[in-house]
Amino acid sequence: MRPQLQQPRTQTVRRFSSTIRSEGQIRERQALIKILYCCVENVVMSAVIYFIWFARSPHPELFLSMNVHPLLIMVGLTSLRYGNYLGILSATVASAVFIYAHFLLGRDLVIFFIAWEYYKFLLMFYLAAVILGSFRDHNDQKISELSGLLSEADHDLDALTQAQKKSQFVNIELKKQIVGTEDSILSLYSLASSLESLRPEVLYTEVASVLARFLRVQAVTIYTADKSGHYLRLKISMGHETTPPRSLRTEDFGYLAEVVIGKQAYRISADSDSHSPVFSAPLQKDGHVIAVINVDKADFQVVTEYYFNLFKIIVEWVSKSLIRALEVEESFLEDRYHAHSRVLKLEYFRERVAEEKKRFNKYGLPYSLLRFKNPAPLMVISQKLSDCLRQIDVLGYDEQEDELLLLLPLADAQAMDIVKKRIAGCLELVNIVGEGMEL
């Protein structure tokens, strides 16, 4: 293990060393280019000065006694442009040109270095190079120091900006937890009011919208559980690009063991697999899990202890509302169903279809409707179809037309054809008419 840990560190050191080496090469190349430009400029300017004020001048001897010498101006400009060292180089070039002009006029070089009126120009060249070059170097050093301070200030400003954004986010979240319009007590009262329906199917439809509103989540699924708790069937899906699995087996997903068997709310963690939802919690009745609510997609800011607790509160309220609705529905079973059967009366069947249409318009969940002539007593039909239909399928009866009506939630055209064949086999029917609503 240790060599594997050392290898990335070695690679980092190598990359750092190569970066330093490349930066040094760039600086060296820039310095060489700077020296080259300086040499070319000085040679060209010296040649121009020599040509104008000496070679082509009618009085070339004046070149040795000019008060403001053009070579001095050249040295000054070079020193101000390139600094002290290259200024001295320019002074050397100017001195060479000046001595060469002195030699061409036939003057004695010994006298040149003795007579003040001649060698004073060399002193002026070098003095100008040192003074003006030092000024440029000092100015460059100040600029470099100020640039470093400015860079540090920019870095500190960026860090301060990030800290301010974090502080603002924490401040906003804390305000929301206390008096915010989305998560305040008044909003929770509004949430409780939206769960007052006494119809279980309406509650299932509203839960996804409630979670999207109060938790700002993007994708929600609700699965109903069978009596054994080993299998879950999709009931509601919101915000998914593709339809989630229609059924789940509890033992195939680790989080479901915690939710369905352990009856505990679940929150995603670093150890969770890719199939785990962000939040998950069970809906319970009489100690048995009847459904599971999953938050499959949410913003990163939502995955906090606060929102997890809020999710558990909402699920608890949904459970209480659902239990109350189921108890009310069970007390009116005889009014809703035909005698000795699980066949809904037409009025209640239409209510159930209306709720499925609402889910289609709200979440895009497909459904299908089948109708066929009643071939036998409703009690017999109910018994025969008990093994052919899913737990979520709904059977109704139109007494006026003497037709059986079958609602297939989450069933597209392909699934409807399969169910038609299955029912035809169970009831030995031929003419089954179907229609569906799907995206």
C-alpha cells in the first residue's frame, strides 16, 4: 500500500519541478530577447547618430563637443527603457562610437583620456546609465511588489467572497427554518391542509407535489407494498426522464431492507450504491408497511439533516392522513363495491379514473381502460380475475350497459395488449375493447 500512496506524491513533485523548469526557461528566453532587442536598437541608433552628426556633417569636429550629445540621449532612453545593466551596455556602445569618432579625426587617444573636455562624455554616458537605469529598476521592483500585493488582495477577496456566499447561504437557510415562506410553520399548516382528503388515491397523487414544493426535490416515486413486504409496485412517479422500475423486490436493494423491514427512514450516504434514493421512508398502517416514498433526485443543498427531518415529518403526516382515509374507505366498502365482489360501482369507478387522468396530466403517467360484456355473475368474475390482475388494477361495472370496466394504471398500449390476452384466457372472451392515455 505504501508504494501506491507514494506514487501520486512523486508524480506531483515531478509535475511541480517540470513547471518550475518551464517557467525558468520562459524567463531566460524573455531575458535573451530583451538583450537582443536592446543591442539591435543601440546599434541602429548609434549608426544613425554617427551618420547624421559625424559622417555627413560639414563640421564633424563638433561631434566631440556637443553640449547635449545625441549619444547621451540614446543612453538615457535605453536606461529608462531596459534598466541599469542594459543601460551600462548602451553607455559602452556610445563610448565606443565616441572614441571611434575621436580616432577618425586624427586626435591622440592618450590626450582623450587625459583631457577633461573629452573623457567627461564617457563619464556622462555611464553616470546617466547608472542613475536612470537604477530609477527604472527601482520602479520595476515597486511595480512587482505592488502586483504581488494586488494578487494577494485578489486572492483574499476571492476567499472572502466565497466565505460571504457561504454565510449568506447559511443565513438564508436559517431564516427559512425560522420564518421562511417555504418551510415556516404557516407553510407546514398549509401542507397539513393539503393532506386532509379522505380519499387514499387523492393523497397518493398529492404527496409528490407536496414534496416538490416543500423540499424542492426534482424526482419522487411512491411504491405500494404487498402484504408480505417482499415486493413493491410503482404507484406514482414524478420528474423522471424515463419510467422507473414498475416493481421492486425488497431483498435486491439494501436501503429497502432498512425502510421496509427495519421500518426506518433512510438518507443517502457515502457508502450508498448508485441505485439508492436521496431520501426514503415507509408509510405504515397497524405496524405494517403499506407504501414507500422515495426522493430520487434533489439539489445538493437539500441533503442536510434539516431537510431529512422535514421529510420525515411530512411522511409521518402523510401516514396519518392515509390511515384515516383508508379507515374511512373501509367503513364504506359495502357502498362502494357490488355485493360479494371486488367490483367497484360505476360512480366510484369514474372517480378512480378521474384521479388517474389527473396523474396523467400532472406527472405524465400512462394508464389504460378496457371494457367488455359481462359473461358471468360479478362474484365469479371477481374470483376469476383475482389471479390475472395486479394489486393496483381496478375493476368496475356499468349496470346500464352490462359491461365490465378495467382500469390499468401505469399501463401503456403494449401492456394493455398483454392484459387483454390474459383476461381473454381467464374469462374465455373474444371481444375486449381497450383505450389508453400515454405520453
